[in-house]
Amino acid sequence: MKHARLGSWLRIVGLPLALVLLTAAALGCYYETNDDVAITLLLRGRSAAAPVGDLHLYFHGWAALLAGLYARWPAAPWYGLLLYGLLTLALMLLFAVLDRLLRPHLGGVGRAGVLGWFYLAAGLEHVLWFNYMRVPLLLAGAALLFAAQRLNERRRWPLALALLSLLAAWAIRPSAALLGALVAAPAAYWLAGRRASRLLLLAALLFGAGTALLTAARSPEAARYRRLDVLKSNFSDYQLSRPRPRTAADSLGVRAVQEWVLGDSVLVDEALFARALPVEAAAFWQHTAPAKLRAGLPQFGRDYFLVLLLNLALLAWGLGQPGPGAWAWRLYLLAVPAGLLALLVLLKLPPRLALPILTIFTVANAAGVLGRAGRPVPGRYLLLTLLLASGLYAYKTAHRVGVLRAEQARNAGVMHALVRQAAGRTVVAAGLETHFKSLSPFVQYDGNGPGRWLLLTGWPTLDPSQPRLRQHLAGTRDQARALGRLLPRADVYAWWPAPGPLTRFLRRYGAARRWPAPAGPRDKNL
């Protein structure tokens, strides 16, 4: 009994922890987008007047904790440590669910092998190519599956751990946690039967109460930020809106949104989106939706062929097993792909959403098949096909690592050069966020010296902390006036991108709002 319990702990806790550490050490960790570095700069107080403890849209509660940690120990990579810790917890919960599902079919060594292969197919990318959105989606789905599988036991700690995990996931990004829970919810019934209703009710009450509290406590400033973020996303991310400028001011504002220069409320406000960037449903369905399908579906297949093959294998195995829950399982297999397709067309389906959904879907699919499996494990030809696909996926991953390492080296060089050239001065930068991609979650690229960074581009320019930063640096909340006061000063270092659309817009913007726009890159920093 002791040996069996030790083996379970090694597979459920030791194996995912070892795989995460091995991935980080051997392959490295890279940010998928610029979001995480931008968030870290706010939390550290580098791109704000002080460490930001309320990010309004996400990291509810977590932001205050991280801002406090950065204020006390600024050199430590608290953001990466926290999120990778929660990601590892999510993987442990998924390994626990799969280990118990596989117990009637395989011995301990066989289960360890399958879990390791599952990590290659559906877990490695989360560690390698990181974005914070992966964590709440995975953690919420894994917590529901883990608790449902253990609801019929007398022990209470699995339910307590699951509810805490759901709360932690919701606090990071409520919408992502809700999505993860929705993907996992049907499988909760296959694992727990009717008692799953109580678990799902608890989860719904937890999410509902949290959302109600946030809504009640939201300030007018935060509410405006949320509305502008949705309007910006409709255009820049989801392509639901189309430019229809009516005046020269509208044209300048639309161009500002296109270049992600969102901080000047004279140019970019809710009225601009209503007037010059309306949602046009007919044009979307006629032109945009087909284009998104043509581009997205082949890419989806190329990126996730291994985990898709795994689910096809489970489908082939499960179709020959009639029994209780068979029809619900088949409907689920139709519903999740339909949901992925809807996300791809109506919103967007980047890797930080696609693979977490597929990961939860795969474990839920396994629960629907293995929970009523009466036939042997699939035959040798199917296993051989999966092994060959695994080799191709490993080759693809090795190629991706090479690309990411090269991009990380380039972008880290830009960041280190900026810190060196700024030498503690205030930085005013445009286009710098393009160099945040592929950086490591465990390195502080902005240094630990003094000097605030006023970033003119990127989604954080909408954050309510930015007018306060301009007031702190230049004595005015108005962006154009702040630039007019800051740029001539000797204690300010200006960082501009190479000549291109952004610099042309900045010159046009500077002429319209009367601040000294750039003529080109300063100090040869590119």
C-alpha cells in the first residue's frame, strides 16, 4: 500500500514538476505575446507612477500581492514564479485525473508513460510558450475535473483545493476561468454523476459572487477603461469594426487606434468608436469571417495535429462502446469543436486559448471513454501512428525553440541596450512593446535602477494608471502636453522605432497636437 501511494504521488506530483523544470532548463521559457511584460512593468511601477495594485480587468487581488512583493524585493521574478506555480498545479490536477482513469487499464509504469506522452502532446507548449491566459483556463477546468472525480469520497480536501483553485483562476482572468469551467463541466457528470450538480452550483456561485462584487466596486474610471478595452478589441483583435472616418480628426483617431496609440483621450474616446469605427455585421460575415476561417483552420491543424490525433483515437475507441452517457459524450464531441469554431470566427483563437481548451477537452474526452471502457486499449497500428505523429511534433517543437531563442536574444538585446542608454533617466518610448515577445518570465529586463517609462503604444496606454504617470512626470494628465514638456528635457531619453508607419503617424500626431514628434530613431538605439 505504501509503495502504491508513493508511486501515485510520484506520477501525480513529481512527474509534472520534473517535466516543467526539465522543459524550462532544456528548452527555455518564452512569452507568447507582449502582454505579460507589459503587465509586469505596471506591477513593478516601471511604467506607472507607483506599483499598480489594481489592474481592473484581471489579476484581482493578485495584483496587490505582486505589487507588494515587487516593492519589497524588486529583483525577484515574482510574476513568473506565481503563474508557473499555478500552471504546475493545474498540470498536477490533470495528471491526477488521468492517472485514476487509466488505473483499470495500465500499471504504474504504463500510466507514467501515458502521462509523459500527454505532457508532450498537450502540456509542453503551456510551459514553453507562456501567456498568463493559459493559467486560469487550465486551472479552472482541471479543478472541476479533479473535484468531480473525488466527490463520492469522504475526504474534504479535494473539494477545498478545487474551490481555492477556481477562485485563484477566476481572480487572474474571470472570462478565461469561466471558459475553462464550461469546457470541463459535462465531464464532471461522467465522473461524479448527479452529485456533480452541487459542485457546478458551488462554482457558479463563486464566480457569480465575485463578479457581483467587482461590478459593485468598479469606479467610473475603471468602467470607462473596460468599455474602451472592449471597443478596441472589437476593431484590433476581433475585426468586427470597420474604419469609417468622417473628419480629419476622425482619421487621426482611427490611425491612433490602428497604431495602438490609445492614451490621448482627445483622439481616442468612446464617441470615436461609435462614429468612425462602427461594427458592420454584413461586411464581417461577407469578408472577414471567411478570411478568418481560411487563415485559422489550416494553422490550427498544423499546430495541434498531435492532440487532435489523440482525440480521434479516443473517438474511435469510444464509438464502439455503447452504454450510459454515450449520447451525452457524442454531443460533447460536437459541442466543443463548434465552440472553437465560433471563437475562431467571432472573436479569435490564439494558441493561448486554443491549446488550453484542447487540453481540458482531451481529459474530459478521456473521462467519457475510459469511464465506461470495456474493450482493450487501442491496437498497435493506432499506437504506431500516434508515436510517428509524436516524432513529427517533437521535431516541430525543436524548430519552434530555435526560432524563439533567436527572437529572445534579439529582443533582450534591445531591452538591455535601452536600459544602458537611458542610464536611469525617464524613458518616453513608442513601439517598444514589439520587443516584449519571447522574453523570459524569469528575467527582469527593465533593470532595477530609477527612471519611469512612459510608453505611448500598446493596450496599457488605456490603463487608468497612465494619466497619473503623466501627472507625476510632467505635471499634466494630458498626453500631448506631457510630451511637449518631457521631450525637450535632458533627463528624458526618447526611444523611437525605425522609420515606418508608426513614426509617420507620430509626426502627424505631433503636428496636430503640437508636441515635438520624432524625426527618426534617437541615439541609434535600433
